[in-house]
Amino acid sequence: MKLWGGRFRGARDPRFEKFSESFSLDSRLIHYDLEANRAYVEALGRAKVLTAREVRELLSGLRAIGRSVKRNPRWAEREASEDVHTWVEERLGRIAGAAARKLRTGRSRNDLVATELRWYAKDASRLLERGILDLWNSLLHQAARHPHAVLPGYTHLQPAQPILLGHYWLAYFEMFERDYQRLEDCRRRADELPLGSGALAGTPYPIDRLKLAGALGFARASRNSLDAVSDRDFACELAFVCSLALVHLSRLAEDLILYSNPAFGFVELADAYATGSSLMPQKKNADALELIRGKAARTIGKAAGLLALLKGLPLAYNRDLQEDKHALFDAVDTARECFAIAAGVVRTLRMDPARMKSATAAGFLTATDLADELVRRGAPFAEAHEQVGKLVRYCLERNCPLESLGDAEARAIIPAWDKTLRSIALSPERSAARKRALGGTAPAQVSKQLARCRKLAATLSRQAD
Ligand code: ARG
């Protein structure tokens, strides 16, 4: 069945039929389509376009379709149609008879599909928020396990200064907190009803669009029909937020891939999320994390694809827009999957605080603290920096860690060398504890942030339930 057969005489090339169908993709919008139709039928009833009896017949037909679709989750597999909207109308015709011929009065698939995709985007952003909450809980679980353990912090991936393990995990919490906010924000903008915009110009039937918006759970109705049927900025936004969240996740993945390398040995992935090699019996590979890193690239591609789809498109609806669903569904599905896997990987990670601590010693991570102590005693920073640099070089040339350095040797390079400087050199914990200002890695700051994050996660989890 076609919704537009009248003006055509010739049949379509079957290859073109297949080329242009979107049912195989948009059949997953079926429940949105049925609901949008339900509300629209009621609106037509209120506008006296349909009689009370027609409204009853159509509503009961839509309910029957809903039931049969629910009963059989694989309903779409044995069906074919140009798109889900066509399928519903055809099906309704079989159940409700002549009344179904009035279903699309004053309406177009253009305003319908924009409505359904916005609705999907609203629901998808909520599901993604839940995915972030799950990941948060895993991060918080780890952050609380050894909150005050120290590990090397890196810049340029070279050992820099000691940080607390809790501080490390909470850095990712912050990133995902912003992603969470971006999802809420993007949902607010998606929350606008296009239905009632017709094909492009609006509808001549007296439909109360604000009431229709309320009936479909939308906060507002669109103010411009051309914009409503033709823009997909909400889809771009959501795909971007998915991409950015996966960019954050890919950085966490990369850290953990490195940290699970035996040369670091800070963490070990649970067997549940690792794989081996068909050739090398000793291997334990972090494939779950590598795939997360890889899937971030795929989602970035979808976001870029959506922008490219809109670029230069004339107003209003164009069939190009049908491609939006492929990109958006994939970006959302991929992001949800990655969050679920990452939550599992992080939750089950085994950590080795002893390895982390010994890595801080090997990397001279307290060098800055030594210079700071010399400054406290009155040396200009540049001079302190120079002296400590020479001490590091001395140790490197002898392949000797700071802890095996004799006091006399040290004093030859740093004349002020004493017990205090030695203990500063040997205590990464003390180094961390000095970063007491807001946002630093001192235990008091980390505990405060951990409490804040816990509270936020609990509040948002309660709201989500
Ligand atoms: N399947 C189309 C889409 O997903 C909706 C149909 C609009 N088609 C049209 N020829 N106006 O965008």
C-alpha cells in the first residue's frame, strides 16, 4: 500500500522500493507512532473532523495493533512497508475499515516523523542518563575502596606528581556529570511538538496544538511549521552528547588499558571483560576497553554525518532526512552499550595500590615538593628547581631511586639537604596532602568531593526511579 498512489500510473522499480523504505529502521518507533495517532485522532474528534463513532473505531483499532505488537516483539520481521506510518495506516484500515481513510486528515508524515523522533530523543536521553548513573556508581565504588592510595599523576604521560586514587576516579565523575547535564539540556530542547504542522505550512483544521502537546507529554508546541518539520538539530545535539560522553569514556578506557599493562600493573581487568590470544598463551587483553575506544570513533562519525545531512538542505522537509534515524539510533545504542560495559569493567577492576605507590618512587614524583620546601626556606624557585633537577640527574645516572640516596651525596648537590627534605622526598602521601586548596588532591578535598558525588548520585538515582 502507498499513501500517495493517485497521481501515478507506473510502478516503482523494485530496487528503488527497497532503496527508499525506512520500515526496517523506523519500525522501532511503532509505539510512538501508535500513541501519536491516538492523540491525533482525539484531536480530530475535538475539532469535529471525525465523528465520535469514528474516533471510537480508530482508537480501538490502534489499541488492537498495540496489543498485537506487544504480544510479538518480533512483529516487524515478517512485515514490509514503506515506513512505519504507512504500515500503521494500512493495518488500521484492515481493522477499522473506512474510518482509517480519515486518519491523516490535515497531517503529514513530515510532522509525524519529526514528532516521533523528538519523542524518541527524549526517552533516549533518559536511558543514557541511567547509563551514566550506573557508571557513576562503579566509579564511586572504586573511589571509596582505596580513596587515599597514591598513584603517579601524569602529564605528557610522563610521571608528574602523586595524586590520590580517589581523585583520579572523581575526575571522570566530573566529566560524566557534565555529560549528564548536557543530556538534560538537550532533552529540554527536544521537548517541543511538531505534530499539527502538516507537511510544511501548518494545518487548516481547528486543532488545539497545545492540548495535543499536553496529551503527548510534550512541554510545548512548535511555533513555526517550516522549522518543525525540517530541522533535526535536536538529533545532532543528542548524537554530539553521545559522542562527547564516549570521548570521555574512551579516555578512561585508554588509561585503564595502560594501567593494566604489566609495565604499570596498577589494575587488572576481571576475566569477565578480558580476552586471550589464539596464539600467545600468556595474553590477557583489554578488548572491552579497546572496543569502547573504537566505538567512540563510530559515534563521532554519526554526529558528523547528521551535521552533513542538514548542511545546505533547503526548507522544509526533504527525504534526505530519513537518514537521520540511522545515525541517531546508532549513536544512542552504541553509547548505551558502552556505558553498560564500562560500568561492569570499572566495578570489577582489581587494583594494586602497592604497585601504584612504588611507581611514584621510581618517577621522582616528589621533586616539585623538594623545590617547594627549598622555596619555603627562602631559595628563589628557579634556583631550587635547578638544584633538585641536578639531584634527579645524579640519581638517574646511577640508576638509584631517591630512597637509596645517601645524605652526604644529596648534600653535595643540595646544601640544605636534611631529614625533612629526605622525608618529603620519600612521601608521596605528604606531597598529595599539601594540595589542600579547592580542587586539589589532598585527602580532605577528595573526601569532600567524594561525599558530594555520592549525594548527587543518590539524589539523581532516586529521581530516576
Ligand atoms: N519515512 C520518512 C522519514 O523517515 C517519512 C516520510 C516522509 N516522506 C515524504 N515523502 N514526505 O523521513
